[in-house]
Amino acid sequence: MAVQVQQNTLFKVPKTSPKLISKSADTEILECRTTKKGTFMTINFNIHQAVSLTTTNQPKAPIAPQQQVTDAKKEVEAEAIAAFTGGAQKSSPYSALLNPEGFDFSNMSINEFKGIVDAVRKLESDTQRASGNTESLRGTFWDDVMGVKGPLDNIDFAEKTFSADDKININAYFESRVDEAQQMRKEHPRSFSKVVGYARSSLSTVEKLTSESFIKEYQAKAVEFLKSQDTPLIKTQA
């Protein structure tokens, strides 16, 4: 029921019953007057519509983090980015990066994304070791990638509405982890004081990993490294 309210000043809802002052085929106009002189409200009821007065102008409930991920599964598939135009052996440890079909991170499974993360992690480690660096890789980009790998490896799918092979929005999932962490900190500030920082750091790394410029950069890096290690290539990157 569509309702329009007109008033000439601020008023409290009157206790008196409304009085019908006009009626047509589509509309009934009721008027209520308070005991304060000159204060009234007029309500127009559209008979052919059914909109609840109690829900008019009510704020929408916030979307729960888990629902964000569920909704992400329904998003329209975006155009793939960074399709690899060269070629390398399928046995290449970086083959997840060298995908000729490209990448659609808004429609990708956790298992697919883990493959990309593992390829980047291994490429970082291999290039560091090949350059003669024998020190710890903590504090490097490898460490940042490990900050994404950990949460991926520890997902409890029994508590999720999707499986490891279901297509979801990868960025939306990591955004939901930040929301969840903020909620946990709000409820248990002492126990989860650092959780939000970890979740935000992971999200920042994911945003980098899922960018087209990054993927292309690491595709080229993988090809060059494979060449330097005398790993046979079918053809070089175009």
C-alpha cells in the first residue's frame, strides 16, 4: 500500500481514528487531526499497490561477510585478463601463471587461485636462490605471498557455503575475511587485536596478485627464468 504523508508542522501520531475525506477508484484519502490546533496529517492510500508503511524508508540490513561471498558466486563472468601468448612445457612449475585462457578472478575457484599463488611463491623462491641469496626470505614479497597461502590452506569448507572447486569472486572472499576479523575484534578486542591487520595485509597482496599488470610481469619473469635454466620452451612470449 503506497502511502504519502503531508503535514503542516511536526506532529505526534494522533490517537483518534482517521476520517475518510475523499475516495476514488484508485485512492482513499484519510485525514487525522491531533488535539493541537492546526496540526494534521493527510494519508493517501493507493488501493492497487501493497507496500508496507512500516518498512518505508527503513535502512537495509548490512550484508553479512559470508553472504558477500555467496553473492559473489552469482556475479556475471568478467572478461579474462592476461592471457599468456607464449608457451611452455605443461610440467613447468609456473604453468598456473602461463595460462593461455587468461584469468577471471571474479569467477575462479579457491583451488585455481591456490595454484597461481603457489606458482608465484615458487618463482620468487627459485629466482632468489638462483641469484645466490641463501638467507631467509622473510620480509620479501615471498613472505607476503605466504601470508595469502596460509589462509587459503586453512579454509574450513565445512563452515562455508562453497567448495574448493566452486567459482567465487576471489577479491570479495578476502574482503569478507577483513569484515569477519573486524567483527571478531569488536567482540573480543584482546584476543583478536592483530587479526584485522593480518586480514588487511592478505587482502592487499591479493589485490596485487589479481591485477593484470602483475600477472603479465610474472609471466615474463617466469619465461626469462626458465630460459636461464635451460628449460625447453615451445616458443617465447609474443
